[in-house]
Amino acid sequence: MELIVALGLIVLKVALLIAILLLLPLPLTWLERKIAGHMQQRMGPMRVGWHGLLQPVADGIKLLTKEDHIPAEADRFLFKLAPILALAPPFVVFVAIPFGESVSVLGNEITLYVSNMNVALLFIFAVIGIEVYGVIFGGWAANSKYAVLGSLRTCAQMISYEIPMGFAVIGVVMLAQSMSLIDIVRAQADVWNVVYQPVGFFVFFVAGLAEAQRIPFDLAEAEGDLGAGFHTEYSGIRFAFFMVSEYVIMVLVSVLVVILFFGGWNGILLPLPPLLWFALKVAFFVYVFMWFRFTFPRYRYDQLMAIGWKVLLPLSLANIIITGIVLS
């Protein structure tokens, strides 16, 4: 009986997680448009619903009802597979993400995570790397020169930035003596890792911007020179899959920044509930992502690669060496 209850609880957690992640782009698209509007001295969405609150619903209906167009010369199997490969990995990694310790519901302690993996960081980096295949297949299968260029850019960009991103967290692992995200948060009960690892945080966050393919690192879908990049030929629900994937990765990077460098659900000064502390920190970094989009210009492709290999990689290696010397 206990096994059935435990399995049922896991299924419920996974279903709730999937539902939240699928619905997250609705408020985030509205919020991003509003932030863009106010930064550019305009109102943003105002027509559909109060202050445009129903605009994301209208966009969702539009995407669901648009024609599902596949180019005549496309590789139909890979063209259909690519959006799924882009969408699935960001969802899967949330299985290893903790949102807190536990809460008491009707006298029962329920953990705020699906799985407490002792190699959670390794699992996250391994799974999220699969997402690049969706982008590469989507660009190549479309048989369009703009889409192929976008997918090739993505391949080079994601490899270039995943290396310093992985190196940036080694200092955190050295401090916590564990790859478990829960252990890493517990190790920050007194002092957040950003105090000891400012260089690691800088490298991880900049690489996270590139990993999420957000401005100023959105070279894979640069509308100025590639139309829409790797998803130029996509429409309807398949296009929506790529967009949902982008927002989920943005939230994932924000969550990882909070867990690895900003104490997770550990608060300071104000006695707020741990889950609320966690949500506020993640919301702040999601806002920073949106703020950067409407503040910085897009880098040239050679600048993008130079930052990854000539700046972030040496910084991340130096951070590992210095952390090792200090801890020894």
C-alpha cells in the first residue's frame, strides 16, 4: 500500500510539474511584452482583456489553429521529430530540480522535488545537451539555407558555451562536496555561494544566456540576417513547441542560478516562507533575462565565439584553480 501511495505521489508531482511548465509561457509572454513596452515608453498589450491579459490566450488559439505547413522538399520525419527533441529535455531535467525541503499536508510530509539525485548536476547537463539536436534537426530537415545556417550556428554556439558553463559549477561542487542540488543549497545556509564564487556566477549566467539563445546571444534565430533561423519553416503548434522550449530553458537557467549561487530557498533578513524566497529569486532572474533582451544589441557571430573561447573558458578554468588552492 505504501508503495502505491509513493508511486501515486510521484505521478502527481510529475503531472503538476508538466502542467505548470506548459502553462508558464502564457504569463511570461505577456510579462515580456509589458516589460518591453514600458522600457520603450509605450503600453504593451492593451486590447485583449484588461491590460492585454488575454493576449497570450489569443496567441495560443492562433498557433493551435494555424496550418501545419511542411515544405515539399523537407525530411518529413526529422521535421516532425525536431520540435519534440527541443521540447522534451528541458521538461525532463526538472525531475532533478528541488523547489524546497518539504511541506506538511494533512499531517504528511511531502517533499518539494520529484527525485533527490546525488549526481543531479551531471544529469541536468547531460540531458539538456540533447536539446541542441532538436534545433539542428529542425534546421537541416527544413531544406532551407536560412534554417541550415541557423542550426549550424546553434551547434557551434551551444558547444562553445556548455563547456565554460560546466566548468563554472565545479567551484560550487568543490565547496559543497556534492553534486546533489539539495546538498548544495544546504551548504549555503549561512553564506551564499555568489560571495565565494562571483567569477563562477558571472561565467554561468552569461553562458546561460547563450544556452537559452536569448539576446544578445540569439544568433541561431537572428531575424535580421536569417529570417527566423532554424525555425523559419515552422508554423502552428510545431513552432509553439520551440517557443515553449525557449521559455522553459530561461526558467531552468534562472532556477539553477538561484540554487547554485544564491542560496536556493534560504532567505536573508525577512522571515518569508522558503518556497516564497525561492520563487522571488527565480522571478528576479527571469526579469533580468527579459531586461537584457531589450537593453543589449546582438553580438556578431565572431564576437559570440570569441567571448566563449577567449573570455569565459579561461575565466572558468582560473576559477577552478583558485578555488582548489584556497580550499587546500
